[in-house]
Amino acid sequence: MGVSTFNYTGRKDFLRTGGDNPEVEIKIYDTDNGIKFEPFFNFDKKRDFPGDSKIRIQLYSTSGDNFVSTPFDFGTVENPLSEIKDVETSRDGLNFSFKIVDKNKNILCLIEPIKPKQGSTLLKYAEREQDGIFEIEVSPDEIPTVYFKKNYGLKVLLKESNFFKVFIFTAAINQVLTKYLLMPDEFQDCEYQKNWVKHFSELVGRKPPSKSDFYSGDENFTEGEKWINDAVSRFTEKPNKKNLKLIDIMPNEDIEPNKKLLWKK
């Protein structure tokens, strides 16, 4: 498949695509018809690409180095867009080609291959213009998303601060489960809702509450609220692949308050 851009000898082919603070990161998810992917951008301010240069990403297979999609546009350097794109292709041997292209079709930056990371179907994180510091959006057939207020560096802080991470995770899980369980009709065909409820039911060890359970209980908590509290608690106590529990990476009272935010175990 041909690429309708021109080479540029002065281009800069280096952007971080790994580590704790990548400038370009691509997450991939399986679908019934293939895959979907979502890029995330966090360009260093020191990069001097023209703000109106376009961001383009194309998928290709290592089997014969064949492109398996047309280029996708993701906004400009000044206003990059993180959007999910569906592609009918196998993830086997799949890599990504990233380009920054100026208005004259010169390639200012070419990064390939970019190997995608497996995206979480539990939660996504993004930034946008909004009034709240963080907002949790739950919509049918979409991965629940935590949106941070733009220009405050909170998405980066989520990776750096275990203290911040625990608060965001637990608040998000509580809100997502509440909406999924109180609005079952709106999410009856949503695979993400089914996976969430199944996952947390297994953690809690009992079936999820019905809508009526949110209107029965004692003066402190309804039966539905008790179940969700148990779900959040069990989640914080479950070891991850590195055998770390969320509750264990939370700084306790022995850590000085001014050191809690960036404390690491």
C-alpha cells in the first residue's frame, strides 16, 4: 500500500514510546471482528514540530511487512486526538507506524515499529477540558473512562503517585459499579458491564445486588452499597502480576504527609 507523503532529510525520528512517561503509546483491544486501538500522546514541550503538523498512524503486519490499514489521522501536534479506531485484522505480528507530517507533506518524524500494549478493559484514562478535577464517564459499549482536567498533569501523576492512584481507582470502581448495577436495562447488551459484574462478583464471592437491594438495608448502608464496598475492598487486597496489592502500595501513617504523594514502596 503506497504512502502519499515525502521524505524529509532533517526529520527527527526519536520520541519516547516506552518507560514511565512515553510521548506516544498505543493500546490495543480484541474485538469480535479484529482489534481496536487507541493512541495516547504526551509530546515534550522541547519538541519543535510545527503545531499544525498532522499526526498519522498506520498498522502493518510483520508477515511480509504489509500495511493492513490506511493511515489514520489523529489531529495535530498542537491538538492531538486520542480516539479509538476499529480495524478488521488479527493482532498477530501487528505493529504501528507513527508519522508527523507538515502541511507540505514532509515527514518530520517517523517512528516504527511501535509495539502496542494490551489495553485494560477495566478503566481508561484521558484528559479533556472540563470543570471537574476528575470525572468518570460510563457509557454503553465503551470502556469506563476517568477524565482528568486538562493542563494539570494529573494523568502523568497517576503513573507516578501510588497515593493518588489508590484514591482514583477506588473512587472509579465505586462509581462504575453503582451505575452498572442501578441501570441494568441501559447496559443489558454491554460486554464491559458483563465483564465488570462477573469480575467483581468473583472477588466478592456472592452474586451482585439487584436494583431493589439499593433501597434496603440499615441506616448506614443499603445492601447494594455494602456489596460495592466489599468489591472495592477485595480489589485493593488482590495481588497483581507482580504480587503487589493496591492497599500495600498506599503510604500509611508512618510516612510523613509531605512525602506521601510520591512515596514508593
